[in-house]
Amino acid sequence: MADKVQIPDDVVLLDALMENMADSIYFKDRRCRLLKVSRKMANDFGCKDTADLIGKTDRELFGEEFGKRTMVDDLRVIETGVPIVGMIESRDMPNGEINWTSTSKLPLRNREGEIIGMVGITREVNDLKQAEFNLQYLATHDMLTKLPNRYLLFDRLEQSISRAERQKTLFAVLYIDLDEFKKVNDRCGHDIGDQVLKLSAERIMRSVRKSDTVARMGGDEFVIILEEVKSSENALCIAGKVQKNLRQSFGIINYPLPMTASIGISLYPEHGMDGSTLLKAADHAMYVAKKKHNYCMLFTFPKQSNDN
């Protein structure tokens, strides 16, 4: 006959769990005061003994703002008995970093089924959150120049339109095409071409304000969203600054020549009320500018035919 399994009492099992779990586990009373905490939680606060945290609230441990926020969630669980599972939270750390956690909160009941508090389990998810941020960055940025890509550009355009409509302001879209860039790749190779693209992106960025957006559309084409311009003259002035910066020698071995660009400009709301229309107008103006060789042009609407 097999030996009967000897099951340790609940206290022994709970202590083993609280001492060895990699997650922070804590019990609170109905006033959101800590009743018991895991070794991990005590270590995070630099406490040698878990008893050092007993009786404290989140407002005392984490500060007023974060403490009030967590207390609202704690009381909701205690009052309703409805658990919160996998809630993602963020907290600013003293070292300037952000600590991301996934927290579950469950009602704590006595033997009669009355809710006497709550139990919480918190797991740090900084690595997962960083991986999420990395994927978001890859989806919205050009990997060569680190500029926003076409996807993020359209999002920024929508934001600019909403802001300009609300504040009754103007903004400009500049469509930039590097002149004869294909010859760079053909003569010097793609490695040199990539260096020229990266340096061109940096020079375009230096030509605008931090509040403006510079994006890479692909290939040798870039777009600037120039926020809150007073008139078309402001946009033409920035376009001239871009061209001046690009004309400076790049100083790259095997490629001593400066880069020139053709730039087309459209204005909101004069040339379009949506992002797609504004881009098409600026793109059209850029092709007109390219025919004039290294020029910048403001979009003009095609003349209407007088034919009957």
C-alpha cells in the first residue's frame, strides 16, 4: 500500500510561496493597508524584513499620485468583488526610467465569504514593453535614416490638419527629391549612397524646427511638415535653407560632390484639406521644380480651359 501523502499546512505552503516567487505578492485589508508581502516586494523596497512594510499604503510607498490611482483600483475590487486581471501600469522611477508592470487584483474573503481585503500579484514586464516599443518603432520609422516613414507621416499629417483647423493656422508640406541620386549609387555604390541619404536626412532635419516633421517617403524622397507658417514665403525660405544645406560638400571618400534637390510646396488649407491631397499637390510642384533643375516651387492649380 502506498504511503499516504503528507500535505503541509497552509501556513507552510503560503510562506514557501511568498519567499520564493519572482513576482510581488501582497495582501491588503479593507483600508488598503498591507497585511503581508512577498520577499520580492520587500527586496524591491530595500527592506531586510517583510514586516517592515506591514501597515503601509501605496501612497506612503509610491507617492501621492500613483498611490491614489492604485487605491481606486483596490477599493473597486474590495467593494464589488470583481477581480482585475493583467492590468498594465507604469510608474516613474527615481532614476528617470519607467517601470512597467502587469498586475492582477483579487478579492480576499474570509471563511464566511465576506470580503475582508484583497490580494495582488504584480509582475515586471519591462522587457516585453521594450519589445513592443521596438516593434512600434520598426513599423513607423525608416531604418536607414531613423526618420518617420510613410505610415507615421500620414498620422502626423492628420494631427497637423486637426491642430490647424482648431487653431485657424496654416502649415506647409514640402516634397523633396534629391537630384540625380541614382548616379550616386551607380558610380559610387550603395554603401556610399546610404551614407549620402543619412547625411541628407540630418541636413534636412537641421533646416527645420523641432516642432516640424521630417519623413522619408522612400528612395531619395523626403517630406517636411512645416507647422504654423505665416505665408508661402516662410515655406519658400525654409526650402531655400534645405537646398543651401544640401549643397555643402558631404566630405565622403569617393563622393566629394554636394547634393542638390528639387522641392515642391503645398499649403493647408489652400491646396488641400486632407493629407493625401496635400502630398499630391507638393509632389506635383516638385516635378515642375525638377524640370527647372534644382529649384523650389509652390503648387499652383492647373489653368482651366476656355474651350466650350
